[in-house]
Amino acid sequence: MFFHRIAFWLIILSSLVFAKTAFANSTTIVAPNGGECITAGSTYTISFSWSGADVGHIALYYRTDGAQPTHLDSSVIKHPINVPQQGTTWGWKTTSAHISETGRIWIDGHEAGHISLSTWDSSNSNFAVRSNCAVAVAGAPAAVVSVARSTPDRPSGFDTPAKFTEVIPNISSARLRFESPWQKGEYRVRLLEEGDIEPRILATKDIFLKPGDIVEFSEKDLQPNTLYERKRFLQVYDFTTGYESVFSEPILPYWTLLEEPQKLEALNLTATSVILKIIEPKAVPNLSEARTQIFFQNLTAVEEEIEGSALAGKTATTSGWISNSVWTATGLEPDTKYQFWAKFRNGAGIETAFGGLINIKTPPLPAAKPIPIVQPEVAGISVPVEKKAEETLTPEQEKYVKIQLEIIQNRIAFLEQTLRRLIEERKKEKLAQLVLPIEEKKLERIEETKPLATTTIETAIIPRKPRVLTVIIENGLFIPQVFEINAGDTVRWLSKSDQPFWPASDPHPTHTGIPSFDSLGDILRGESYRYKFRKVGSFPYHNHTQAKADEEAASGIIIVNP
């Protein structure tokens, strides 16, 4: 019985030792194993063997100093080679940088999580990489001989990188497309990202391809309006030959898109202005970086034609592209309905649709508060004051009244011009009726007789002095838009606008109506431009700055009377 027990435990122990030996992790270099000569620029097939349940993939290295590599150092040839899927060979593309008489290939097995199993092995002795293996090298080891090795033919197209065709960005994702140059067959296609040490695999597809097929990958969980500039590229493994393609053309950096504005809020609404703020989304990522900006627009024209109003029939000024989610709209009419919305553009300049529509109505101007007047007393007697109480104006009222006064003054000037024109026409009519013989019209107490018609001409025609008349540039408009003057008058365009203006004769862009009527540059706030009109007629003009930017340009007409 005692001997039976000893035999039983010996059998158990030997089986455990055998099991551990059978399933031990190991990796071995088969070729090149020493003495070979490899021509630089050729592709040499490295062959190896492996065993062990923990080996998930292989790493290959090339060293010339006899030292064992460290985990994924700069001498790595290929990592990872997934086993058993990718076989036990690898096509090593040699270059002039590999030329040496003391080369060795090293191998190490890794777990699936890229942890080294330290199963290191190398070529048994040195091999050579030379520019020409047919020529002996003085001082080379005697064991180095030229070895002819047969390698599988590289698949057609494997030396041509896949062509990157397009990237289709979205708000939180992007679609990346490549065109296959590879011959008809089954491949494993990997999307890789440039890494600090080695490329990182983002996605893998096993797919059947032929030349011209489009391979598409989707990137997800991206951030809106973000520049993705780390290089992405493809690499393909051919299941038939075991070759791996050269990297594809890298994908160029791209920006993801922005969602359109969802909600606007009106702050500090007054009779003539409102502050607008985008509250959804709460923040615009990377606002002001690259071309990321916001555009507010008032899409409502003043509904009623208010005679003399600068905004009658017009649309209020937009914000233009700004780097702020808050904008103040000015120049509004009291007690008027308006609609505003906004849009974004991302860092690449791609615009969203308009969104966040908001309806507002400006309040009427507040009533002025009267100032009480205390009646003075003279010798204790109260003296009645007939003067009415004066009224104080708020800053908004003062600004509004000032604009209306300018409009009234311009209309008065227009009426004066019309009256002068009518008087001149009346004079011409009277002169046509006064063509009489000289003998019938003599003046008493004048030695020389003169025709009455001649006397009438001399006394009726009053020389007219040239004038300088002003057109105001404000709120994106020329005020007045239609301006009547006399030949010889000078028109001065005075800017009270924060936007640049460039008055020029129609048509755009040649300005051939009156070629000399052209400010030849922008007029800024406080500056002015003058032009003297000598020719009778109607001369339309426009704001060249807006027109050349393909915007709706402000326009006006100068009517020149005789």
C-alpha cells in the first residue's frame, strides 16, 4: 500500500510538470538566424515560431549592438503581429538605414493588453544588411554569406498608399473615406491614429475589397466645433500573403460642426434698442478661435411707412460676424414689433442655419415729466407766471428728437429747393410772354430807351451762390436717400456710423455713371467726403464697401436741377 501511494503521487507530479512544459509561453526567431546577407531596399521575410496560451501578439525588433531591446523601444520593426490570425512570417522592408554587418532580429511575446511576457529570443548569430550582397566586404565575419530567399509576391497596389477621399464632419461624429488601390481579395483594414511612440488602432474591419472600392470609418463621441489634427491613416493586412500595406495618405485636420442656436433672450429692452443673448446652447466651444463666430440678424422690416423715418421700409442693421454671444441692436423704432435670430459658423467657416427666433416689441417713448415752477413773490405779493412748465427729456427721448429734427431739417431743405425750382420755372414763363418791340417799351426819365423785356431780365435774375449740402450716413443708410440740389452745389457725406462707408456712383463695380464721383476708400465715423455736381440729371449711387462684400448695399439718388 505504501508503494502504491508513492507511485500515485509521482504520476500526479510528472503530469503537472508536463502540463506546465506543454503550455509554457515562448517565442523563437527562425530566420534570419545568422550568416545571411540581405540587400538594403529589398523585402525580407522574417519567420518565427511561438507557443503558449498567454501569447496574444508578437513584437519584432532589429538591433546592431548585440543588446536586448526594451519594451517597444525605437528599434521595433513591427508591433503588434496578432497570432495566430497573421501567421508566423512578416515582410520586413529594409532601407539604407539598416545597413550593418552585426544585425540581429529580436522577438518578444505580449499579452493581449500589450504587456510583455519576456519571452525574448534573437538570431543565433549576426547577419549583414548591405547595399550589394554580391560584393564581399573587407573585415566582414566569415559566416556572412549571401542567401537567396523566396518571399510571396506582394499584392498589387500594396506599394501604393490608399487615397484619402473626404471627411464628412458632423456635430459629434465624422465619416472618413478612403479609396482602395488593392487587388481583389480579403483584407483586414485598420484605422490608426498617430501616437507618441507608435500608431494607435482606432477601428478594424475584415472586408472584401477590389480596386476603387471606398472604405469608410466613423469616428464618434467627438466634441462640437473642435479641431481634430492628429493624423489618421489606414493600413491593410492581406490574409493570403501575410503582407501589410504601406500607410495611406494621412487625413488632413478637420473641424466638427456646431448646432444652430436654439434660444435667444432679450435683455434691457428700450424704445430704441435691445440686448440679445444666446442662452441655448449655453456656451459655444472654442468661440473666437479660427473663424468661429456668431451672426445676429433682424429679419423684420418696419411694418408701417413712417414718413421721414430713417428705418421706413428698411431692415435694421445686423451684427455682422462677431466673437460674442451678446449683441446690442440699436436704431429701433418705438412701439414696433421685431423678430431676431442668429447663426453660428465653426472654425472652418462652415455656417449653421439660423435659429433661436425671438419676437419682441419695443415700448413707446415714456412721457416727459413736467418741472414744477414756483411763482415768485414781489414784496409779499404772489405774481402769476403765464409761462408753461418746461419738460425734461430722457437720453433716449433726446436722441430720438435729434434724429427727427434732422429729418425735418432735410425735408425743409427739400421744400426750399422745390420752391426755388418753381420760381425759376415761373420766371421763364413770364419771360416768354415779354418779347415785345423795343419801340413800344420805353422807360421814362432814361436817356436811352431800353426794351422792357431786357429790363425785366436784368432785374429778375438773381445770381445763385453754390451751396454745400449734407447727407448724413447713419444706421446703415444715407439720410435723405433722395436728395435734390442745383447744378454747382456740393454734397458732403458725413459719417455718423460705426460701419465704414464708401459712396460711389452706380453701377457697381465700375462706377461709370459719374467716374469721378467716388470716395476711393472708406469713410469712418466723423469723416466726410465732398463732390460738386455740375451736370443736370439724376445720379444713383451706393455704398461700395457693402456691395463688394456681396451684402445688401445702402443706396441713394442725387437729383441735380438747373
